[in-house]
Amino acid sequence: WSFNLTDKDAMTLGGEYFWNPAGYTDKRIYPWLLLVGQFTPFYLARDYAAAYAFTTVPGTNGNQTLTLSNLSNLSDKTGLVRLDWTATVITHMTFEAFAAGHYGAAGGEFRFGVDSPARTINAVPIPAVKIPAPVVDAGLGLRVAF
């Protein structure tokens, strides 16, 4: 749904639901899927929902935009919320920045982490593995069009 904020600026709101019949409903399978090379982010769960708001920044002649988006794995109750800002510096150069926050219980798709103690299986020592669940991501980019 799009609407005008001013004569030159607009906002668009959207949402969607995705049902993946091949997806999983139990996050306890995720470490095994990672081990056997079958962990496919953004196509792992049975149910996803997303929502977003996109707008030009008022007073910037459309040279700056903001996008707030949220993607939720409804099956394991984790999600990712992200804010993106873009600014066209000159005609063919765009600066981009984003910050994203992961939420939900650790161990889910968007808060995936591993905490496995050292063990021995069939006389083969396996070291401990500790990968903390992510909390925040951030990034910068510069895009040049030729």
C-alpha cells in the first residue's frame, strides 16, 4: 500500500506470508542440517512472515530512502529486524548503511548458535564448538553505476 507523505515523497507499506512445505518446525534439527550441508537460511522453516515500510526522506528530493523491514520465522519464533538508509551522493554513486537486530530464542534460525562440549565418539576426539547467537549486524556500502 503506497501513499504520499508530501507532494514529492511517498511511503510504501507491505507484508507477506510464506509457507514452505519442505520446511522444519523444530529448531533442534538445525545443528544436524548444518553438519550435513542442508542448512538453507531463509528457506528452513515451515512458516515465515515479513513486513516492511519504505519511504523517501522528506526534503531530500528523493535522494535518500529509509527501509524498515522485519522477517520472522514463525516456526521457531525468531526474527530479524533491519533498518536500511541509502543516499545518492552523485548521479551514479549511492552510499548505503544498515543495522539489523536478531530476536527470539537462541538456537532458532535468526539466533542460531552452537554450544557443544568436547566429546569422544568411537575413540575420535571431537573438540568443543561454541558459536554465540548473533544479536546485532551492521554494514556500509558504496555502489557505483557505470
